[in-house]
Amino acid sequence: MPRDLATLFVPATVTDRSDGKLAHLDGLNLSREWCQRTIARALPAGDARIGVLSASADEHLASGIAHVAGDYMGEHWLATFALLALEA
């Protein structure tokens, strides 16, 4: 797999959630989870990519969902992405 595509399967790391710009990475993780689950559902049953996408989606959800509340820089908007992720 080309290196640039592999990064899509690794959750972004947020080093400072009080930084409004860095806090957006939690939203990126939740958005990726939503998209990966949606893509996995669209694939034919038994497709090997479903397992890869599902595992990555689990990691992205775990990385972002814990930070929906706790710091205003994220909590005032992350819930939207969390709902999309959880609905997927």
C-alpha cells in the first residue's frame, strides 16, 4: 500500500486539546470513522477490505469519542461528528 494511503488508517494524534487548531484532529478522527464504516457497509459481503476498514474505524472512534467533552475547544462542536460516527 502506498505510504500516503496507509496514514488514513492511523488516528491523528492530538498533542494539545486546548489548542483550537489541534482539537480539530479529534473531529478528523471521528469523521474518518464515519466514512470508513460507510464505505465498509457499501462493499459486498465477504470483501476483505471490510475487516480493515472496521478495525481502523474502531481505532478512530476510540481515539476521538473520549474527547467530545472536557475542553471547550472541542466540545462545542465535536458532538456532531460523534453522532455521525455512532450512527454509522
